[in-house]
Amino acid sequence: RVDEETIRSIPKAEVHVHLEGTFELIDLIELARESGVPLPGPAATLFDLGTHFAPDTTDTIDAGSGVGTGGLSAFLRFLDWQCGLIRTPQQASALAYRFAARQSASGIRYTDVIVNPTHWSAWRGRVGDLLSALAEGFDEAERDGLCVINIAYSLLRTQSQDEATTIARWLVETRPSRVIALSVDGDERVAGRTAEKFAPAFDIARDGGLRRTIHAGESSGAEGVWDAIRHLHAERIDHGVRAIDDDELVAHLAETGIPLDVCLRSNLTLGVYPDLASHPLAELMRRGVTVTVNTDDPAPIGTRLENEWSLAADAYGWGLPQLIALAHASVTASFAPDALAAELH
Ligand code: ADE
Ligand code: ZN
């Protein structure tokens, strides 16, 4: 059995983690106090806070356990509330810096972090300022020898075609510091199939040199994964686990090497699978699909990357060689600069 200490010591990348999901309880309490915002209820744990964001008719994933008791859409509203507490560039930079320090503590040397500006209500109309403040925090962290972090700018699935193309054009024209990719997240079943709507934005992104990573096959079935590959030039699929329902898709993923960025505890917490025994990770790997193992939203889910890897190792009987291979896959799948990737390999 490989312990978490050993897992932390393996140099690795993380490629599926949302900055919106990295606020620890103490961060939220301090930010709420600074902004004069009341907590939604008693705050003994992040779990307690999350349960105040109840399910409503837009919630499509069945209740899981933990902070996701209200399903994915209620969980996303919790993220809105948290991000709404960040109002100043100093707060944004500090959050970014702390995230880099936590990544480093898990032995993560490079991260593609997902940032979805629609959650950050105080920055409407000045998303460029938010990105600059985050980049400053990441710059300072890198100067201090902490984890190197680039940003995947994420569209929310319910955004319009016009909004998406405007954003893609703006990203390509202005190339905000550290923004390396365009992404899509949010609840797939609220918006329906959205790939065709976002295709023009992803054409612009690809032609303009931005990388592409897409959430699919979490709250959608395998068709969402096909759509991301066919219409959005996806280089990676975030989650993608529902690909298991389509043999042709599994074969295609194995053949092309498009990685699935899997998040085990997230899937259990948000009710995508009821337990590890029914989770398809091992079967996908057995059939030749490249996978990475990630945290998704570590703070509200109550996990760290070493917990996720250890959970997988225990469930599937992986030893050190398999975990080193997993680290290798994480670096290859990442959008890390070539020199850093070479150093980590
Ligand atoms: N944003 C943050 N976490 C997410 C998830 N698990 N699925 C879709 N969008 C998200
Ligand atoms: Zn995610």
C-alpha cells in the first residue's frame, strides 16, 4: 500500500480543478467578514455551508452525499455565493497565491486551473481585471518556487453563442496573462446539448492558439463527449466517465489518446455514481483509455489530490509503478510549457 506521504513526493500535474472550488472554510469566514456578508448558516464545516444551497427544479443530478446533497446545480449556486465574496484585486491575488501553496503541498508542480468568470459576480464587465489579479497571485507564487499555474477560461454552459464568441475573440486578441485554454463547465442537463452553439467560439480559440478542455459525460451521457470531440476540438475531456456507455466512443478515446480528467470523490459527492464499485475508472483504463485523476473542487468536496490518488490506489490495487505512470500521464495531458513538462517527466 502506498501512503499519502509517498504520493505527495511524486512530482505531478493536476489538470481538472476549479479555482471556484478551492475556498477553504477559513477563507470564506474571513472574506465574508471583510465584505460584511452574513454566512448562510452555521459554519462548523464547509459541508454545513453547502447544505444551505437547496435543490430546485433546475437540479438534474440526483442527490449524492456531502456538500452535493442538492445536486450539481445547487452546488454551482454555492460556488456563486463563495466567489461573490471576492471583491478586490488583493483578495483575488491572495486566493490565487494560497491555491498555489496548497497545490505545492500535494507535490503538484504544474496546474491547469479552471476559472469561470460567471461565478464571480463582483467582476461583471471587468473580467480582465479579475484575470490580471489572479495572474499576479500566480506570478508571485511562481517566483516563490510554488506550483506553476495556468488558467483555462471556462464558459458556463448556459451562456449564449454571442457571449461565447465575444469571449473567445477577446481572449485571442488580448491574450490575458496565464490564460492558456478555453473550457466549458456547468450542468449539462440544464442547457441541453450545447456543442454546436459553442463551435464558433472554439474555432476561434483553436485558430488563435488556445488549448481546449471540455466538461462532458458527467451530467450528460456519452453523446456529450462525442459533441465535445466533434464540434469543439477537445484535447481533454473533464470527467467523461459516462463514455463507458458507448463502446465505439471508448475505442475512439483509446485510439486517439484524448485523456479523461476523472474526479472520483466529486462523482460520488455529486451523485454521478453511488459508490466506487460502480465507478467506471478501472474499466476505462483496462480498455486503453488515458485517464488523469483530479480533485475538481477540493475544498467543498473535502479532498486533496493525494486523497484522490490514494482512494484510487486502494480501490484498484495500484502500487508505486501505477502511481508513477499516473503522474506521467498527468504531465503529458497538461498544457505545461515544454521545458517544465520535460523536467517533470
Ligand atoms: N464547476 C465546478 N465543478 C463542476 C462540476 N463538477 N461540473 C460542472 N461544472 C462545475
Ligand atoms: Zn469540473
